[in-house]
Amino acid sequence: MVGLQILIDGFAISSLYALGAMGFTLIFGVSGVLNLSHGGIMAIAAVIGWLAAGDLGLGTYLGTLVGVVAGLVAAYVTYFMVILPIQRSRAIPRDETEIFILTGTLLWGIMIQVGLAWLFTDNPVTMRPLIDGVTYIAGVRTPKNEIMIAVICWVVIGLLWLLVNRTPAGKRLLAASINPRGLTLLGFDLSRIYLFVWAIYGVLAGVAGVLLASFLGVSSASAGQLTASAFSIVVLGGLGSVSGSLIAAYVVGYLETITAYLIAPTLRPIPALLLLVLVVYVRPQGILGRR
Amino acid sequence: MKTLLRSPALYIAIAVVIVAALLPLWVSAYLLGILTVAYYFGVFSMAWDLLFGFAGEVNFGPTFLIGLGAYTAAILDNEFGPPIVVCIMAGAAVAVLGGLALAVPALRLSGPYFGLVTLVAVLLLQNAIVIFAHWTGGEIGMTVPDVLSIDTNENYWYALAFLVVCAILLFGLSRSAVGLILQASGQDRIEAQALGFNVTKHKIAAFCISALFSGVAGAMLIFYMGTASVDTVIDISIGVQVIIAAVLGGRRTILGAALGSIFLILATEFLRPLGQLNTFVVSAVALAVILFFPDGLLGYVLRAGERE
């Protein structure tokens, strides 16, 4: 009984983790950017979605849409205000761009977090469930919303897979992640590909943020925690590897759920952190990473 | 030595230290309290700069080392109550062990991977403190029975003297042969090895030194404040503050890191009337500095001097 409960709950939370980490790994794979304001962008989507759904009276579905658009806008603002100036700056040596992007996005993440708390609220916001009611799966009481969230996550992940593997634009993304110089030599404009990947990223982070708000609730203060968990899932799976992140999300999600149910809810994050340290020591490139 | 004695920077530095030492004569106790904390943060940032600016290691967890030093000293003081010096030395020793634990992965991993390990180290320490709440006071924190001094001025002078001593030691180290070798191995490890330098030994040394200073500063900070809590010495936001201060002041300058810390803490304090927004403004200023003056404040001044 508890086993089944873990299986179902773990599946929903893992799907959300997967969706949250997907954009993070995609951006790194294609453009080499580790965006530490990731959690902030998710929080923007969640708070704006909640605001639109509640205070503006747009209802849950339109609110969700507004939240996703907010995530997209936030991603573009991050790209144009923080990432591009650092990449274009002539005062920053090439080999130090990475640390500047890390510090810059970190600061930007803090600004988002404090700005959200000041403009709107620092209480956790919870969206109304997308669908009400509960159902029984093999005797386990499960909110329908939980099933809905897992389904949406997988639909979005499926669409992403189709986009990357089956469309010309997606194939350009893939090529950019493998050899950007080769792509430039073939006459493709890298900056347009980057614009495209940031759009995908914004939508992914937006959907993940809004769904998280509807499942567990999101507060501006949790932005840092969200970034940290996306970062660790992505490293566990292998930086830049989308399927690796998918596997890692389930490993982390289930590990946390099992700990919470069988040992103690307070110890929830610890086994996953220990596993992460172990993996990084033994196999630094992660489960499916390239070196 | 001769060039050092002739350089105007030395006399400016001496003048600044003298002015800082005389501040208690006319500055309010409130401001002195803030400066005292800022000086300890200056040491945190300088220790971080040695590791990042010189050894090239992206350490996202300066608070892992600081927290180890602080909590070791606090627990020891609470349980057995030896003299403060013994507590601080014990804190420093444990912090150095923590530095060694970080040095092992640093030798194998690079860039973001090592950064993540340090981040995870902080999270694990934070969790450990909550789990062993019996000794550590958990999320609430613990009070420390002994304090350095109850006099504001004395506390201020302790902090200032500590900052100056650390600054001289770390700055001297960064300008010595060891500092140059560290810088070389941070920039191009293979070439430094090819030139016959023992990169591994130097990096381990850099971690131990950085940990030593972080640990002592962390322990002294809690003996100044009289409490140790996750929010004041371990939380990731504290680590972020240390890193921002070092980048703001100028990487690879050591002294810039201290100036950056003092500026950052004073700015946060003066913007307090803005309420919650002060963190926003300070982060925005720091972001602007990174975008427009990537060498940091001191780095920019030094570059400008070179250009002339």
C-alpha cells in the first residue's frame, strides 16, 4: 500500500522535476550557459500566473497561460539584460565568461526574488488545481490534479522531443549543441538559434513554475532552492544531456519520496545530495554526460 | 622592498588603517558594530579571492569553511568552555580539514562540477546542523557563553586588527612565488606542470590557507555576536554575499575583496530605509559593476593607473 503510494506520488513529483530541469540542461547544452536565475524565472511564472488567475479574475486556465507567457518574457529579459552583455563584453576575458555568467545570473536571481517579494508577496502562492476531485488508482487515493500534472509534463516533454528531433529548427539546435562553429560555417546564424532556444527555455520554465504552484505552491523565497535542485538533477544526469536529466529527475524524485515516506520527512533532501556527491566523485560527467 | 617603500599605495594603505583605527573617537557605536561585522566579512572575501582569483577554483561554498569554523568553536565553547583562543584554534583546525575535503574533488573536477560539489557541501552542512539540533541548536541557532569583549570599541579594534593582519598575510602570499605559481596553475594547469611546479601541492596548500582564514574569521565572528546560527554563518545567501563582495572589489587583488565587503555591508545598511528593496538595489549595483567594470572597483582603478 505504502509502496504504491510512493510509486504514484513519486511519479508526479519526478515528472515536475524533469520538466523543471529540462530547460536548464537545454540552455547549457546549446549555448553553454548555466543560468542560476532559473528558479527565479520559475517563481515569476508561478506568481504572475497566480495573480492573473486570482486577483485579475482570469480563471485557472487563462492564468496558467499568462504565467507561462511571463516565464517566456522573463527568460528573454535574462538573455538580453544579463547573458548577452556578458558574452559581448570585451573587458571580460573569454575563459572567464563562465564565472561571470554564473555570478551575473546569481545576482539577477536575487533581484528577481526580492523584487517579487516586494511587488507582490513573499508568501507561498498556490494555484487552484487544474481539475478538482480525487480518484482511486489500485486503492490509493490520488487527486486528479496530480495525474493531470504528470500528464501535462509528459506531453510537454514529448513535444520537446518531437521539436528537437523531427523539425529542421530542432535539428539546428542539436547541431549547435554539438558543434556551433560547424553550424556557422554552413551559413546558419547562431544568434537566431540562441533566441529560439531561449524561447523554448522560457516556455519550459514557465510551465514548470505554474504547475509547481498548482501542486506544492511556490514562494519567491524558494527560487534559490529551485535553482539548486534543477542544477543537481542536471549534473546528476550529465550536463547538457536531456535524456540524462530525465533519468536523474526520476532518481532524485523517487529517492526523496522514499525517504520522506519510510524514514522521515525532515531528511527528505539528504540521500539525493549524498548520491550527487558520490556520482560527482566517481563519474563527474554524470549518468549520460559527455566530457 | 625598495619599490614597496617608494610606492604611494603603501602610504595610502597605512593612512587608511590609521583613520580606521581612530574611528571609535567620533563614530557612533551603531556604525562601529556594522563595521566590525564588515571587517570579518572582508576576511571571508579575501580568503575566497585567494582560492578563486589565484588558484582558479570556483568555490560556491565559502560558508562551508566559515560554518565549520564557527560551529566547531561554538559547540566546543558550549560543551566544555575552554578559553576562547582554544575554541578558535579548534574551529580553524576543523575548517582546514574541511578545506582538505574540498581539495580532493577540486583536483579531479573542473568548473561547474566543482562549483556544484561546494554548493552541495553547504547544503549538507546545513542539513547536518538541523539533524543534530541537540548540540547545534538546529534552525534556531545557539548562544555562545563567552564573547570576545563587551566593549564596542574593543570589539571593533579586534576586528580591525584581525583584518589588517589577514590582509598583510594574504596579500604578501599572493605576491610571493607561491601566489604566482597558484595563478599560473589556475590559468593553465598543464603548462604550469610542464614548467616543473607541483600543482597538486600548491592547490592543496591554497585550500588549506583559505580554509584556515575562513575558519578563524568564522569563529571570531560568532564570539563577537555571541550567537551562531545557520542564517548568519552558513546560509547560501551569506556565501553569495562573500562572492559578490570579492567580484565587486576586484578579483585577484585580495585587498579589493575586503573593500568590496565593507562597501557591500555599509551600502546594505544605509539603504535599510528602502525596506526589502535594499537587497534589490545592492544586487543591481553589483550586477551593473560586473557588466560594466568586470575588473571590479579596485581592479578598475589599478588598470586605469597602468594605462596612464
